[in-house]
Amino acid sequence: MGGVPETHSGWTFLTNHARVLAAIADDQNTRIRDIAARCRLTERAVQKIIADLEQGGYLTHTRQGRTNEYHIEPGTGLRHPADAGLSVAGLLSVLAQHDAERDTRSQQLQTASVSEQGSAADE
């Protein structure tokens, strides 16, 4: 990664741990460098988060040549007492649904923009 990721001040709805877990769920062979770029974290922070997730029983990894293959434990419950009964699989399902809806909206906006540009050119 070339530089320090753009910082964010204030609070967010998702923790960095949830973001890293979601990135791994999308690609179990992803590199720490790619997770860091996607989550706008440093590689060192991602390494620490992965260690936390492994220690908590949410994640394991095996070495495959020069890369790691991650395995998420989907039945593991979320840590906070208010989230009792909710699993990692449920969280990841909601995040995946959100990503799919966001991608659909983005494609619709791009299509509308191209249509508008075409209409303007016809006038």
C-alpha cells in the first residue's frame, strides 16, 4: 500500500473488526494488503484485527504456499450481550445484502447518467 489510508473522525456503525471479517468473507484468499486498502486501515491494524478474530474463535487460517486461506466460523455468536443469539453468519448475510443493494443502485445511477448524456447529445 502506497500511503496511509484516509482517516475518519467520529463514530461509525461498523467496527473495523466487522469490516475485516466482511472483506475475508468476500474472498477467503485475500491478502492483508487488499483488506487494508478495502477497509482503509493500515496493514498492521489488519494483522492485529485478524489475530483478535482468531483468538476469539471467529476465524482460522491455513497457509497455502505463500498465501493464507481464511475460514470463518459462521456459527460463532457475536460478543456483545445485547447481540446474544446473533451469529457471524447472520451479520455477514446482512452486510452481503447491503453490498448487493448498493451495487444495484450504483449500476442504476450509471445507466441513468449514460441515458441522460445520450438524450442531451440527441438534442
